[in-house]
Amino acid sequence: MATWVVTIVIGFGFLTALDQFPQIFEILKVAGSLYVFWIAWKLFKAGALEGNEAAKPATFVDGPFC
């Protein structure tokens, strides 16, 4: 329950910051889009179907939960 309360409080604080500085929201949208494209590119270039390499653990730059 405490995690939800902290999450909501942080969320409202973040929304207040976005109201005061709308350019932050634009930067986050662009950064999020680029990150999704990066994950898609890594997936496209992974070559998992070729079976040439052993599986490696994913890192943050590879995308979470890949």
C-alpha cells in the first residue's frame, strides 16, 4: 500500500513540473520514442533465428524485459 501512495505522490509532483515546464514533456516524448526505436532496431538486428550465438542477458540499453 505504501508503494502506491509514494507512486501517486511522485506522479502528482511530476505532473506539476510538466505543467510549469511543458518543454520537459516534449523532451520526454522524443526521448521515449527514440528509446522504443532503439529497442526495435536491436530486436531487428538480433539475428535470434539464425542460431549463431549463445543467448546473452539483456541490459538496460537492450530494453527491459527483452
